Amino acid sequence: MCRGARRPDDDGVTEIIPELSMSPLELLTVLSALALVAARWLPPAARGRTAIAATAALAVSAAVLGAVGVRWQLLPVLAGAAATLPFALSPLLRLSRLLPASRRRRPGRPAWRARWWLAVPASAACAALIASGPIAAWAFPVPVFPAPSGPFAVGTRVVQWSDPDRAETFTPDPADRRTVVVQLWYPARKSPTSTPGARYLGRTQQEARTVADALAHGAGLPGFLLDGTTRARTHARTDAPVADGDRRWPVVLFSPGSGGARTQNTAWAEEVASHGYVVAALDHPYDSAAVVLEDGRTIRSATTSSGDRDTDERLAADWTAVRADDLRFVLTQLQNLDRGTVPDPLTGRLDTARTAAAGHSMGGAAALQAARHDPRIGTVVDLDGYPHGPTAPALHQPALALTSAPTPDTDPRYLPRLTEALTLDTATSYRLTVPRTAHLSFTDSPLYLPPLPSLVGSLGRTESPRTTAAATLAFLDAVLQPTPGDPAGALSAYGELTVHNPDGTG
């Protein structure tokens, strides 16, 4: 997906060159605008030809971008070019017969040019304005997802399930039933190369925009900064046929962080699915950033901090318990789906006896809680999640906690609380501290946020999700596959590993 130009897809977005964070058409716009600035300083023989060629290229690229959709990062480029254009073309206009004779340049008279002491700061200002476009595109790019490395192509689809046995606790109407939206990633047959990848943040452009705006709002950012996420395409194909054969695949449930979205770990999910797992990621209504239901309603997050630490901890424990019940409900639905209670392409292909619960941040806490109360869950993967809620009953499943190195801003209760939960586990558990990571390193955020170490770590845009997925797969393969492996040996390649054995050694 990321090595060259192609025609615009059905959203009118040409392919982004990841090293530049721009499409070839956008790059042509930038270079044309810079050429206009440079034309003022070229020798007379080259000045006119350069201005004409740059203007023509700029006009064509701007027209095409206007038709397919201009990213906000290109607006300063176009503004800088517009400011430069009159000065770049003014000598040529004086040659035009359209001007009055009194204003035409007489033979032998030099063409008019702005005085150098005016042209220098003006050129510098326009060049800076134009250069800010590529910088903004680099800081907030259209995410380019790393290609899954497994032997399977990946399909994806979205389902919605309501639990008749649970009332919705976030609304006053006792008739409201708890409803979750679930995105599945699964091993699939290879699709034709002409088949577009699935959208990133939603099934439709409107859903993607709704979720992107909600994510930006939750982070305190203007919505337009995440515009690139609404244009992104992933490697999975929507509703792709399930892979041939009769192989049954383990299931990995996933819960996103508070105020997150089911798609926030798409790169991770695609990589895991490509290696023969079915990933089921949940949107938790009233907790996830924005959940778009089948009937068109949008449910936005209703979980907010009170500002009091003890109160917030009680609230977080309650929300975590709701999420844990959501995970358990989805596992039940997947078991029904596998048995064929509802005809489905995945019927008979899910090995729910080999199920993992995973999650990021509060989703990791929900995975731990779900496993404590549901023996159907065979293992847990906690991606930098604070273990909200009670630590009893103890875990009885092998668990992996991926964490970033603590900083002065880390909640001082986090690591002791996590260590307590892992130490009480009656099975061997593991904590892997991944170097050069931050809290958001364990999501897709490095693919589209500014590469600030305090925000997304310093592993690199694609290396962060690759490392998270590789460590997860190393663990899952060791504990869920028919032939047991050595989790400690496999995990030690990815960071500093601490092993908690049930006999107290480690």
C-alpha cells in the first residue's frame, strides 16, 4: 500500500508516501509553490519559464486536490502560493497585450521587480508558510498501516449484539438493554489487489469522521487535526471470505482504553489475525469515544473524571466491571456463532476453548477482571492498563502485562497495584517493560500523532505497533497453541522481563 502512487480511491485520496507523509499530488503542489517563490531570484532568462511552468503545475494540482478533497495541511501551502503568484507573474503580465499601452514594458526597459529589501522578507515569509504544510503533514499524517506479516490475508466486519439479560446502567430507562458493537478481524482468503482496504475508524466516511472528532475532543484537540485518520485505509478487506479449510482459530477479545474506540489497535489486530487468530474488539457505549449503532444513533462517552482521586477510582472500578461483563457477553455470542445458532461464515471455525482477553489502559483492567470471573478465558494480555477494581478473586490464567518505563508522571499506585495482581496469580504471569515506549505506544496513535517521545514513545511510527503485536503473538503462541512454548524465552527479546511464578519465585 505504501510504495508508490496510484489513482485516487473512492474517497478521492491518493496514496500517501509514508516517508514524506504526503501523496505525489500534494508533493507536486508544494514543489510548484516553492518554485514560484524561487522564480523571483532566478536569472532573467529562466525566470519567466519557471514562473509559467510552476503556475501551470500548481493550477493543475490545486484543481485536482479541490475536486478530491484538500487536507488542511495543504491550506498554508496554497495560501503561500497565492501570495507569491502576483509577484512571480507581474513581469510577464507587463508583456501582455491585455495591459494598456502606457503600462506595457517598452523594448529595452527592464521588467518590473519588487525591490530586494521588500522581496527578501516576503519570499522568506511565503517559503515558511509553504514549508509549514509538509511539516504539518509529517506531524499529523494519514496513517499508513504496516503490512501484516502472517500467512493469512485478513478480513473484517462489524456486528452489533444486545444482551437481553442486562439493563443499560448508563440510562434511567430499565427497558434499555446493554448493546455492544464488535469488530471482527479474521484469517481470510486473499482478495484481488483492486479491492480497497477497510476504512480505519468506521464503516462509512461519516462514522469515521464522528469517531475522529470524538477522539480529538477527548484529547482536547481541534477535530481537524485528526482529519488524516478519516482518510486512512487498512490492510483488512471488509467481509472478505473466510480462509479455506477447517482449521479452528483461537479467539482474542479486545477492550480499548477509556474514551477510545474499537479500532484504536487496528495494526495490532491485523497482525494477530494474520497469524491465525480471530480478534473481536469492542465499542463500549457511554464509555468509548463515540459508538455509532445500526439505527444511526451515536452514543458518546459519558464517563468523566470527578477530580477526586478516591471517587474516580470507585467510578473506574464500576466502569471496568461493566466492560468485563461486555467481554464475557461477547464471548458467549461468539460461542453461539460458532455453534451455528445464527448462521455465519465463521460458524465452526472458532476455537473458543482457546480464548484470550486483551485490552489497553482501562481495557486491560477489564480483561483482567473478566478473566477473574470467567474460566472460559484462558489467558490475559494487559497493554499498560491500571488494574482497577478488586484483586480478588485471584487470577488463575497466565497473564502478560506490557508496560512502558515509569516516569515522574506515572501514577505511583500503578506498578505496585499491577505487581500485586500478577503476584496473586496462581499461574505464571509476566511483566514486560518495553523500552522507548509511552502509554499510547501500545495503540495505533504513533501512526498519526506527532512523534513526541512523551506522547507516543520513540520506537518509531510503525515499530511501536509491530513490537506490541510481536510480543503479544509470542505470548499467545506459547500459551494458547497446541504445542506449549516458553513465554519467558520468547518475550525477553522485546524488553525487560519480570516473571511472577505461583510458588513465589521470579
